[in-house]
Amino acid sequence: MRPGLGVAAVALATLVFLVLPIVIVVIMSFSSAASLQFPPPGFSLRWYHSFFGDPRWVRALTTSTLLAFASSIIALVLGSAAAYGIVRGRFPGRGLIDSNFMAPLILPTIVIAVALYLFLAKVGLLGTAAGLVASHVVLSVPFVVLVVGVAIRSFDERIEQVAFTLGASRRQTVLRVLLPNILPSLASAWILALIASFDEVIVTLFVAGTYQTVPKRMFNELVLEVNPTITAIATILIGLSVLAIGAIGLITARRGGLLGTMLGR
Amino acid sequence: MRLRAGVAIYVVPLLVLMLVAFDVPIVLMLAQSVLSPHPTVAHWAELADSPIYLRVLGNTFQVATITAVVCGLIGYPLAYWMRGLRPGMQLVVVTLVLLPFWISILVRTYAWIVVLGNNGIVNRSLMGLGFTDRPVAFLYNQLGVTIGTTNVLLPFLVLPLFAAMLKIDERLLQAAATLGAPRRAIFWRVFFPLSLPAFAAGLVLVFILTLGFYVTPAILGGGRVPMIANMLDVLINTLPRWELAAAISTVLLAATLALYAVYRTIAARAA
């Protein structure tokens, strides 16, 4: 059964509604005008110059990058180990522990932000790098547990058993048999965690103290005024996201793809 | 089996981190609304007695309802249309729907200021075509918040719905057609009921996610559309009234978990 013309019209309009804002931001970032006039009167790179020429933005970019790398690597290591324990283990409470690891995805981020703020203030870690990194790990680790968990589940356990029977230690079994086979999923999980941390704004606003990240600065500027420099940053962030999707697409292309996994096909 | 013995150890490092940096903070926050500075229900009484808090709660539920309905009205036709496309086109459209999914909420919210602002493309077109003399106020009101929230949350409804529609057996529709059912009847009496569980699950999911929204109302509402999350920000960072913030967070947490249970039940039926 094929949908009629009316449905197609609504569908196309909805698709435009989804994608149009992104396209327009990218175009506006190359505008030569200080107002948000569309179409732009001329093209220039002035907003990119104004971004990279402003030490506060560059510092925020450095902080965001360091924070994203630190927290995503911790999330990848801890989350992958946990995924292995949950998928291969047969101990009581596994389901509960798994739900616990997934909870940060389901609870409203603002509730987590309030809870972490109150807690970090109580233990004196509010506004510290340690508190910030720990918060970002909590928020990005569900993606790792989810993606790596799926990969381990679909890897035939008997291959691990063979290695084990042939005298490999568990360490060797995990590091030299399992890990090389799920490398694409590990890479995807790491990229997801990296993006989750790099884009995080709400918890960062609450617990970062004097640390400035790119999203935090963007948010604070946007609440006050509309500054075209933001279009340049937004375009850079869009570019990074597209690169990340492309990378994940390439990495997982051979295995049915992340799209396939997400759509359950 | 020896390979499986002792695997539990691998869970421990993350479990310890989650206990310290997630579970304990959440429990302490819940406790703070009734135990600070000593066991009391005063904070909850204040919450129940203050019309302003109840109004913000009501406002949040209203925005969440409107957003879910709008997402349903435009998301269902999109998913239905995607189902009828050739597989190659399907991949392109799925990628387009997924694209905003990956881009920072901040960027997508900001984009609407560019598009819908007084000097934005929509207002310029409307004025250029002579529909209006003055710019239409799309932003800094409930309309702006609804547009922004719908844009951010639409993929959460469309993608699972599309996946569920793909699983509907084409032969059921053919059977209805062979038996003489007109197109309209085939859709409303065969196709739509089959897609309903996934559709309902998507609507509940959008509703839940809107409840906790912070960034979009803060930017596109211009402080004029207070939602729960923005009120929490004020209670923590401006006033500060931590115990009240803890009580309101508890309400939001309970509402989310209850709705999530509903979502899981419906989604399980859809699968």
C-alpha cells in the first residue's frame, strides 16, 4: 500500500522542518553581516576569525576537548568491562545493575544536575575537575554499556571457551580473543561517549564552577544576546557531528551498520 | 563453568563509580526534601501551598502534551511515507531524520532564533509577501518553546515508529484489499491499529522527555515560559532554596519513572 500525495506533502514539510534550521545556521556562519539577515548580503569568514581570535572561546574549546577525552576514555574502559561482566556473568542482581548503569539516560538530566550539585557541594568537589569528569562519565557511560553489550552478546561465547580450554587465562581471553573481535563497536561506543560529553550542557552548567566549556559559554551567551559568532561555533559542532556519524558509519558498515542496529533490523 | 566464574568482578569498578557519583547523590537529594535540617514535611507543604509552583508544574505538563500531540500529527505521516519509499531512498531519509539527533540541542535550538527571529527568514518572507506588516512573535513565548521542543524530539517518535511500521506484514493489507476493503478502510482498520502500540509508545516517550527539558525553554522561552527544569535552576542557583528544589526534583523523578513504566509496557506490546 503506497501513501497518497497528501501524506507525501506533510512528510516532506516535516523533513524540511527537521533539517532546515541546521542548513540555515551553516549558511549564516559565512555571512558578512552582523545582523542575522537571511539570505546573507555577502560571504566572509569573520565569525570564524572572531571565534578563534577570542582567547575565552579558545580556552573553552581546550577545556571541552580535554574533558571529553578524559571522561570518554574512562567511560569506555569502565563501561566495556561492566558490559562484559553483565553479558557473560551469571550472578544475581545483573538486571538491576544493568538498569542502574542505564538510568542516567532515562532520568531527566536536570534531576541528575540538581542531585550532583547538592552532593558535590556537600563533599566539597563543586567546581573541581574531578567532580566535572566524574559527572561526565556518569552521563556518557550508558552509551558504552549499551553498544559494547550488544557487541559482546552477538560474539559467539564458544570461541572464548575454546581459547580458555586451550590454556589462555581470562585476561588473555578477553584481551586477545574478545576485544579484537568487537573493536568496531568499541570505537563506535567511544565516539558516542565523546560526543555525549562534548555536547553536555545542563549538568556542566550546574557543577562546573569557573570551568568554561564550549556548550556552557554558548548557553550563557544565548540567554543574554544573539551573537553571530555562535553560528561559527554551531557550524564547527555540526561538522564534528557529521564527521562522527561518518566515522561510525564506516566502522560499522561491514556489520549491518549502526542504523540497522538502531532500527532493530 | 570456570570461564563464567568470577566474571562479576568486571562490573565492580563501574558499579562503585555509579554508587558514589550517581546513586548516593540521587538518594541524598530525595532525602534532603524531608530531612533538612531535621525530619519535616514543611518543604512539601510549602510546595503544595504555593500557586506559583503548581502553575509551573501545570505549564510544563501542558507544553509536554502539546509537543507530544504535534510530534504525533507530523511524525506519523513522515514515518508512514518513509515506509513506502524504495530502500535506497529510505536510507537517505533515515539519515536526514537521524542527523539532527546527533547535533547538540544547543545548536538546534539556536538555529530557531536565526529562522524565526524578527529579522529571520520566515518573518522576512511573510513581510515580503505582504502577509503581515510587523514581524510575527514566534520566539520568547510558548509557541517558540513548542516549535523548538518538537524539532528536537521528533526523531524519538519517528525512528521507532518507522521501524515498527516496517514489520507490519504487507500481506495483511493485500488480504484486506482482495476482500474488497477501500484504501481508507485498509488504513484505518488494519494498518493504523497495527502501528498503534509503537505510536503510543513514541508519544509517551516524547512527553517524558519534554518534562525535563531545560535548554530549549530557557533559550526560546526567553524566561517567559517557565518549566520545571528552569524553576529548578532558579531554586538552586539564584534563590537558593535547595530543599524546595529537592522536593520538586522528587516530583519530576516520580512522574518520569511512572511514565517510563507505562512506556515500557506499551513498547513491549509493540515489539
